[in-house]
Amino acid sequence: MGDPVRLTDLPLRDLADRLASREPVPGGGSAAAIAGAMGAALVSMVVELSVGRPEHVAHDAALREIG
């Protein structure tokens, strides 16, 4: 028997297909972790797009701390 497939190594489509299946893993916890990671990545993107811009200079320190 080979090594088990790591969820982090699955392409997104395969992960979604497995999540939609009768398989016990991945489950709700994995889906919640993925959603949380995507949310954090979006926050990071907004920070990266905002830091250093003249219209956001008043919030630069807070943005850098968040980032």
C-alpha cells in the first residue's frame, strides 16, 4: 500500500470532489480551514494593495501591522 494522499497535495478540483463525496476525509473541519485560509489571503492582498498608497497613508502603520 502506498503513502496516503495529503490533502494539501490535491489540486483544488480533486479536493472539492472529495469534499463532495461520501469519504469521511476531508470533512467540515478541512473545509472551514480552507475557507479561513482564503479569507486570510484576501486580507493580505488588500493590505499589499493598500500599503504605501497616498490615499491610505493615515492607516499605513495599522495596515503594516495587519499584514
